[in-house]
Amino acid sequence: MTESKELYRKLVDLYAGGELPTELEEELREAARHDSELGWEMATLRRTVELTKEAHPSPEFGEESFQRILIKLYTRAGQMQTQSPEPAHLQYHLPIQG
Amino acid sequence: MPNDDLQDSLAEKRWLGALAKGDSSALGGIYELYGERIFRYAYRMLGNRSDAEDATAETFLRVLRRSSELRADGAFRTWLFRIARNLCIDKLRQHKLMELPADTQFACSEERTILRITVQQALADLPMEYREPLVLCDLQDMAAREAAGVLEISVPALKSRLYRGRRALRDKLKGTMERSLK
């Protein structure tokens, strides 16, 4: 009895994250009917996960965001690629410089 | 391997191969593949769109910088998230505090809005070692193994932090939780 109680305590975290197979979840729920402390742990931890998800809806990633990031990316990549190891003026001898 | 993952994996291999051969236009392909996921992660870490967009652009720029060393060996996505994570942490250090999402559309009742802000604040107040596993596993729906890879910790350590984090969050939300369970 104590052993299974201990096992159920360990399964609470998996239950909260929705990671338990259905049969095991049912078994845990059944156990919680006779163990109010276990029931409270299960209910509050699962509700915590639900509230976290509800409070953080997936941020919108529309075309505007996509394009803004792409522009930033290509601008910075362009700057990076034009930074040559030698200053540009040393690469070419323009006629005006003799 | 689910179909989407397989397709991502093939596309990743193709783009990384092209990038390694010096085709910088392949960067756009990699961005198209992972840009949205990295942006959502950065937004959840930083709490504002502008910084999240900046961190996303910088993450992919690092890909270009390291293009000759990259391999499509399954670890690329984890590496990408790790880069994004480090950039977010740097930004958080600069700003000191995480902002609450300001541009979220609250198309719901005042009560739900208050609940949402309370939960966002409670998550933002958690120590980083708890907040990060919650963001990766509960919000990004990342598998424990991949989240552990991003955080560079073992899977048992990740699970321990995740479980302790949920309990810490529950304790912060005690009053709110009791009302919402009724």
C-alpha cells in the first residue's frame, strides 16, 4: 500500500504534463479518490500547466514579423560580408591615388 | 519519425549543405524552416516583439558565421535554440527584468486578463533555472531530451528543474489557483 502510494506520488509530475498513458492516468485518478492529498497535488499541478499555457498564447508571427527579421538578417549579413580582413582602400590602387 | 520532422530534417540537410558550399542564399531557407519557432521561443523568453525579432535575426546570423562548421546531424536544431537562448540571456542581463508581453491581444474578459497577467508575472518572477524548462517544455512543447540539450544539462536534471519549477509556480499562484479550480 505504502509502496504504491509512493509510486503514485512519483507519477504526479508526469500526470501534470499529460505524459501518462490513459490506463495509468485512470489508475492514478482512482487512487486519488481515496487520497485527498494526492488528488490535490494532481489537480493543482495540472492546473498550473494549463494556466501557464493559457496565459502565454502563441505569439503571432505574421508576414510583417517574418519580413522585418529577414531584412535585419540580410542587412547584418551584408555588413558582415563586406568587412574584409584588409581595409578596402588597400585592395585597390585607384588612378587618383597614383 | 513523424512526417513533418522527416521533411524538416531533409530540408535542413539540403540548406546546410548549400550553406557550407558558400551559398549564402541558403540562409533564407534555414530561416524559413526554423524562424517561427526561434521567434516564438525568443518572445517567450524576452516578453517583447522587438527584442525577440532582433534575437531571431542574430541567431540566424550566427548560423552564417559558423556555416563551414555546421553539420545536419540532428543536433543543429538544438544548437540553434542554444544560440537563441544565449542571446536572450544576454538581452535579459542588459534589460535586468523581463517585460510582460505588451502586444498580446487580450480579447477576453477583465477577469481572464487579470488571471493572464498574474500568471505571466509569476512565471517571469521565477528563477531562470526553473523558468527555462517551463518555457521549453510547457510552452514550446519541446521533448525533455531536446530541452536538456538546449540547456546543456542531463535529462534527469531537466525533469527535476521542470517539476520543481511547476511547484514553485503553483505556490506563487496559490490564491489564483484555488479560485480557478472552483
